[in-house]
Amino acid sequence: QVQLVQSGAEVKKPGASVKVSCKASGYTFTSNYMHWVRQAPGHGLEWMGIINPSGGTTYSSQNFQGRVTMTRDTSTNTFSMEMSSLRFEDTAVYYCGRAGSNHFDNWGQGTLVTVSS
Amino acid sequence: QSALTQPRSVSGSPGQSVTISCTGTSSDVGGYTYVSWYQQHPGKAPKLMIYDVIERPSGVPDRFSGSKSGNTASLTISGLQAEDEADYYCCSYAGSFNWVFGGGTKLTVL
């Protein structure tokens, strides 16, 4: 069965960077794009971007362009999302979500990133 | 890209039906048959309930159904059960490798 296992919680200071990973198993790694979505405490879901695991091409929401880098490692079946110049308002749970045709058919368990001085 | 518009909350009694609306524009909901719905219980990851407007993944009860008219999509839950109490989010493809979510709706089963 499809499994997406994310890295553990992080605490970062404003201005720092954070990298969240998502290890995929149970399917052919290169057969599905991977989305990144975040959810601030008490708020809704916000789409961040998507990566093609075959060529590594990425597409990001305008809200995150320039601050978010998405990568994949085909040798370890792992996706990663790095966010730079962290602000207090970036405190959120970050999810990876496997792409179906134009939906999210499987989700990671989420990674809490806390930005605190 | 603005978030899709959902009611903040809806409620219903066990056995009743409720409908959650999701309003966008001709650039997202109205322009594609790629609306999906997600259920999220507190502290949990979202779960896919409906995709491509009307399709139900394997394992999702047929009490859940989706529809769309113009720029508004809807999720209907019939025969409400206590375990349906959760937050529900719609999502639409918005073209050019962009997706947009709704603000979420809290469903309370009375």
C-alpha cells in the first residue's frame, strides 16, 4: 500500500531555513507527481507546489515563489521541501500529498514547523 | 489565486443530509472537471473523499456524493453519522499547474 512518511517536527528561528522530507513507498516512485500543502494552526489548507519525480520540474504557488525549493532523490524515493527566510507566520503543519490525476490521493502524516525566537 | 469560498460551518442530525458548497470562478471550479473534496479530523491528515467532481475513491461510503453547476461545486453527505463530524475542504485545479483550496467547512453532527 502507498505510504508517505514525513520527517519529524522542527523548531526554527525567524530568518532560518527548514527542510521537510517525505519518503514514499508502495508504488513506483516516478509514476506520480508530489504536492506540498501547508496548514497554519486553526486555518485551512494552502497549496504550495508540485514536483515531477521523473525530471524534477517544479511548479510553485505565487505565494511561495523564491522561498520554496522542492527536490526529489530517486535513489532513496524521497521528496523534500525546503523553505528559506522563515517568518513567524510560516508556523504550520506541512504535508506531502501524492498526485492522482488532479487531486491528492494519499497524504503524509504531516510535519509541524514552528518558527519562534 | 484567491481561495475558494465555503461556508464556515454546517450542521445536521444523524440520518439527515447536508450539502457543503464551494464557489470559485470560471478560472478554477467552472473551468475544469477537477474538483476534489477532503475530510480532515482533528490532528489528522486530510483524506480524499471525492475527485473529478463526482468520483468516489474505493472505500469511501456512497453516502458521499459530489456535483457541480457553473462555478459552484457541492459535496452532499446523506444519512449523517457521528463519525462524519470533521472539517471538509474542496480543491480545484486552476490551470498552469496551480491548485486552490477552499477555506474549509466544519461539519457538526448534532
